[in-house]
Amino acid sequence: MLLSEGNHSFIPTFILLGFSEYPELQVPLFLVFLSVYTITVVGNLGMIIIIKVNSKLHTIMYFFLSHLSFVDFCFSTVVTPKLLENLVVEDRIISFSGCIAQFCFTRLFGVAETFMLAAVAYDRFVAICSPLLYTTVMSPKRCALLVAGSYSWGVACSVTLTYFLLALSYCKSSTINNFICDHSVIVSVSCSDPYITQMLCSIIAIFNEAGSLVIILMSYIFIFITVMGMPSASGRWKTFSTCASHLTAISIFHGTILFLFCIPNPKTSWLTVKVTSVFYTVMIPMLNPLIYSLRNKEVKNTFTRLIFTNHFVTMHNILKFIISEKINDILCYRLFSSCGTIDDSNLLIIML
């Protein structure tokens, strides 16, 4: 945004303080977050590939999980690289456009993940409570609409809040006491009244959180009632175990969000806000693929098969190449020796 100050125009810039108040922790934090980001990228992209290559995982639930992995990958990629950069450089400046873009995409993927988790809960509800109608209710068209709706609502929320942030005026240079350009920290450095955008952000956040939690809670209440009505204890345990991964994921995700809502005064609790934001934006995208894969035999078997198959193919090709090269060397040696152009003393040179 181009602003005016007297007869001069300028584009505001922000300084992300991050964890700069702990200089002795910069390198350890960099190594930790780099490891977490590596696991996040490998885990989420690996999950997408595994679902793609294993026909047994071409089910509705894994259709949602593949999109959830994509959202987690994008969410982490929007935040973590800048966090890593600020841990190793002295200049922690982020441009106004870069800050707004980071906020826009984090809000988009954050909202999309909220309703993607609700869609998975609805899928489990239909599968357990109405198994005979499952293929009819959860048709490919409806599943595509649920995913498209999650992304579309994320875009709508993101664009709306970004528009009102752009309507505010900002000082030439401002310091943000966080590692991420979140809505609360952006409006805190605004030079104009942020009342409207703060109210709008609160309304959207409450609607998203309450709406998704209602869908999730109602789905699992009906699932619980259905499962408790099963005559077999082993059947009840097996059904509950299929929901355990999703329950773990939503507990961590929504628990973190609700904790952020419950912080009484964020301006005096910056460290708490930073740590919670790290868990929300960096750690959760890493945990989700681990949660969904560790309890699933098909995912683990496919992963193992891919690793060992690729390893075997690579070793086979290397050995095949080495053997073929040595055979060619021997044939060349015999050809030249038969012509009398080479003696046995040069065999080692040819073989190497």
C-alpha cells in the first residue's frame, strides 16, 4: 500500500522480531524448526503420493486426507521458511506486500483445514451410522463439493479480511512482536482505527470455530450412540479405533485454537502467543500425517514397499550397469589381444 507522509510517498515495512530476544537459542531453534519442516514436507507429500499409488486407499476418507495433507504442506510452507530465515539473519524486515500475502495465505489454508476436518467427521458419521447409504450420500460429486467449499470459504474469509487490512493506514516502519504476520499483530501497528476489521475478524473466527465444532461434535455424538448400540465389544472397539486418528487430530487443532482465544491479554502474553502460534502453524502440519499414517497398516505397508522397491531397483540398476561395463571391458580386451595390440599387463587399466 502506497501511503503519504507530507509531500513524500512510501511503502510501509515491518520488522518481525520473532525469537530475537533469545539470541543464544537462535541456532538450536533453527535446527529444530528445519527438522520439523523437513518432516512436514516429506510426511505430507509422501502421504499424497502413497494415497495416489495405492489403489486400496482410493476411498472417500483418503480423498479428504490427501487434501488435508496438501493444506498442511501449504500452510507450513507459507510460514516456516520465513521463520527459518529470521533465525539466521540480522535483518528481519518483511515488506508490506510480503506480510499481507503471508496473512492472506495462512488465513486461507487455516480456514480450509478447519472445514476439511469437519468434512472428515461427517464422512465418518455417514460411514458408521448409515453404511448402506454411504456410497449414495458420499458420492464423488458431494465429496468434491465439500472440498471445493472448504477452499472457497477459506478464500472468501482471507480476501475479506485482507481487504479491510489494506484499508488501514500504517507507519513507515513498524515492529511486529511475533514471527508471523497474524491479524492481531498487523492491526496492532496500524495508525488508524482498526475497530471494524477487528470486529469482522472476531465474527468470522467465532463462526468458523463454532460452525466446524458443531459439525464435528454432532457427528461424533451420533457415532457414539450408534457404536454403543453394537452387540459385539470387539465391533465397538474396531469402530472406535477407526475414528481415533481423526479425534486426535481435531483435538490438537481445535484445542490450540481455543487456547489462543482464551489468552486474556495477548499484548502482555507475547511469549505464550508465540509458542502457541508455533504449535499451530509449524508443529500441527507435521503431526497430522504422522497421526493418520502410524495407525494405518495400508499406509505403512505402501510406504515400506515404496522404499524397499525403489532401493532394490536402484541397487539392481547399479549392479547391472557395473556388470555390463565389466563384460564390455573383457570383450574389448579379448578383441584387442586377439589382434595382438595389447598384452596382459594392460588388463588392469582396461578393467578400471
